[in-house]
Amino acid sequence: MDKIIILDMGGQYCHLLARRVRQLNVYSEIKNSDVNIDELKDAKGIIISGGPNSVYGEDAPKYDEKLFSLNIPILGLCYGHQLMASALGGEVKKGESQEYGSATLKVKIDEGVLAGLSTLETVWMSHGDVVEKLPDGFEIFGSTDDCKTAAVGNEKKQYYGLQFHPEVTHTPNGMKIIENFVLKICECKQEWNMHNFLEKKIEEIKEQVGDKGVFLLVSGGIDSTVCFALLEKALGSKRVYGLHVNNGLMRKNESRSVKKGLTELGFKLHVVKAEDDFLNPLAGVYDPEEKRKIIGEKFIEVQQKVVDKLELDNNKWLLGQGTIYPDTIESKGTKHSDLIKTHHNRVEAVQKLIDEGKVIEPISELYKDEVRKLALELKLPKSLIYRHPFPGPGLGIRCLCVEEPEKIKNEAGINKRINEIAEKYTMNGKLLPIKSVGVQGDSRTYSYAAVVMGKSNWSKLGELSTEITNNIPEVNRVVWLLHFSNFEGRVKQFSVTRPRIELLRDADEIVMEKLDPKSKFQIWQFPVVLIPYGVRGESIILRPVYSKEAMTAEFAKLKPKVLKRIVDSLLKIFGINAVFYDITNKPPATIEWE
């Protein structure tokens, strides 16, 4: 079977590349950057992924220098583009400005990987370094306003470099570019599909589990439910114990709904109440990483309590998890990737069990859209398949915490720069002194948000957000103040408490109720975030996004009538002072704030 090999340089989108190649029904494999050259010789083509490092840095990933002596087509993306240029005699340096989010590529040569593209193409950027000088034999195929060498190539050798990411959905013709490389340049045969994956996965499950059983943690979301169905198909229902943990951080009536829904589908689901096990240890905790780790560890502790109560033999049961690839990559799951945030299914207790061979994760190499395709293959109902994703740590990571307000270095200067950019769009702007997690250039950031105020439209707000995050390093996220023309709140000391979770739970329910059916279907995920910022109370941030696989996301654009309905209802809740709307794409922001 023809295959494409992806060399992993630690990029957030590395596995997404493999997924895109499979989308073309072509087999793909991911190899570490320093894989021996002999393992690459039977590939029809090689793609070098992006990564968080600089090619001139001491921590740059190692690779076999014979890579470019192979007579095989090579496509370098982002860091891979810079690596190829540097290795072949070009020059890479830090760019004058960072470039995150949407950009316009001016295509100069519509051949090779850019064959069939228009003169102007929308592409997705996430980089700080640029290729300043090209190697001999290369020429510029396309440029953006901030990157002259955004697309380059050597047609004779069939080497191509792209500074942008064609693998993400926010490069609209990205699949055309990958198709050009995989099918036309590499001439791969299309022999891979999801049905083959299912058959192969069932055999892998049987082999890994042997004569043991699987104790599966079930949130009720699409990932764990597909995992449940897949394990039962492979092993039978008697060998799979499904446990749903009500951790006190769920949406309103979530556990009851999950139990009812899965029971109606024929699954035997057990529910355990464990609110105190989770809420008590979170009291007085402020750091988002620490919160995630506590929640993840508690899931394992509660699971073990149930195992002990049932008097099950740990040596005869594996822990099952509906982990998917974004969970792994954001948790520093590959050799050179950066830690963005620790997912609850990748905490130390889980990692220890993985190292001991006591965990099974049947869908860990899939993305959300692939999980949905697998769900269709398993004949699960569409009402479940297209349900909004909900994070494993639940409302615990949507309830932001602050120990004490920070003294921000050069706050006045940052406010001035934000406002100067906002004024170009006839708005005002300033720093919102609340931090959130972001992903910029494949690396984690934990930076402040900017808030903009005034009337505008979605298009201008998107441009404004991109300009602020590209030019102000202290900011990785931009929010729009709704309802008020201005609002002077203050940051307060808060950790996770029952009253705050209840407040957030009520706000979340209102948002879901006020969404119209069309918007609910179009929006991929809708986090509702509580921040300790206000006058006498707190504030809500609305974070609806469009996405397919969670590795990239675009902020959703709600209809004014729907948005007004939501905001008016939220401001009636006692304790809510203001409502903001997150107008940041991923990158530079993550979907969740923590």
C-alpha cells in the first residue's frame, strides 16, 4: 500500500497532517524527526511538520541529514519549510512581526503544490520566524504581506515549502494543496478508508485486551460513547463496564441526561455521585494547570474506589478512555511538542497506568470529525454524533480563578497600543487583566486578554482581533464588550466554589436555551466562561466557535437578534455584571480559556 510519511517536529498539527492524507484515502504514518533514513526509503512522499522551535535554536529537533539525499518528493510546512531552507543553504531569521491567523497568499506560480489555485488564496499562519534567503534552485511561488517566502519550491527536485498550514480547515483550499502533493506529485494510490480502520481496530482491541475486561470512563460525549460502542462491538457487553462520574462540574441535569440517553441506546451505564471528591480539593486552587491535574487525578481515584467496592481484580481489567488526538498533542504527547494544557486523561496517574500497559484508548489517533465518521460506521444516532463537545474537567476550567490581581508591567503602554489599533476600527480598547491559555507558533502562552468596546461588525472585529494579537505580544486573546459602551470593573480573588459553579451552570443553561436550532447546529462548541471581574459581581464570556477537528477554530458569528436575547437574559442573573464575546481564532487562542 502506498504511503506518505510525516516527520514529527513537534507541531500541534502534525497528526492532523496524517489525518488529511487519510482523508484522501491514502495510508500515512508519523515518524519521529530523527528516524533512521532507511525507514523513509519506501515512502512515496515525505511531509515535514511544523514545530515550536527555531531551526537556529539549540533545542531544534534532530534529523537524519541524509533526508535530502533521497529521491523522494518532500513538502515542508511552517517549521518544516524553514528546516528545508536552512538545511539546503538558505537562511532563516526571526520575522519583523509575528503572523497568526488568517492571511492572504498572493500566488505567483500556480504549479506544483499550488496548481489550480487562484491568484489570491486565504491561508492560516502561526509563526514568528521566516525564510529570509532561499536555497539554490528554489523560487518563490507565493507571498503574503508579512511573509515574502510564504510558498517556495524546487520543481526539479520536487521539494516544496509552505510557511502556512494547508492542513487546517481555515486554509480553504488546503486540501487541494495536499491533494496536489499526495496524488499528483507523489502519485499515491487511494486505498485507505474508515471501514478498513474499524475492522483493523477491532482486531487490535481483541489483541490488546486478551482475556481481560475494560473499565471505561464515560462522560456521555461523542468520544467516550464511540469508544463504548467500539469496545462492546469488539469484546461484548459483559466485558465492558461503563462508569459515568458526576463530579459536580457538569452542566445542569447532564448526568441524568447521559444516563437516559445511553440506556435508551442499549448501553449498561453505571453512574456514581462524587461531587465532594472534586469540589473540595479545588477550593483555594488558582492555577489552571493545577486545576486540570487535580480533576484528572480525582477521576482515577473515584474509578479505583468503584473497582474496590465491586471487588474487581485490577490485573484483570484495563482502564478505558475516549482519548482523541488533540488531547494527546496539547498535553505534550509527542517528542518535540510543547505543553499547551494537561488534559484530564493525561495526568500523572493515567500516564503511570499507560506505562504499565493498563490503559486502552481505541480512538486516540483520531480527530473529532473522524470520530463522528466512525460513529456513523457504528450506526450511532445523529443526535449524539453532532452534540456540542464538553470538556472532561467540565465547568471547573470554565470558572476562572485569580489569587490576587497582578501588577502588570508597562500596563499604560500596553493599553495605549491596544487603543491605537482599536481606534483604527472606530472602537476603543484596553487590557482586560485576566489571563488565559493560548497556542502561538506551536507553543503555549499564558497571557492577558484585550477588550474592545464600541459598535462594529463581525468582519471588522475579526480583523481587529488578528491585528492586536499579531502585534502585541502580551495579548493572546481579544474580547468584545457587549451591551455597555464602556465598563470599569476590577479583578477579584476567587477560586472554584459551589456558588460560582452554580452561577456558571445557570448561565450556561440560559445560553443553550436561547440559541436558535440553526445556530446550535452550525456552532461546533460553545464554552460559557465565568471570570472574576466586575463591580460587585462577576462577568460572563461567550466563546462560540466553528471547527471540525479542534486543532483550529474560528470564532462564531451569532445573529444580532440571538445575541441580544442571550445577553439580556444573562444580565438578569444576580451576580453577573457584564457580558463579553471572545472574537479570537485558534491560534492564537485555545478554544477553552484554561
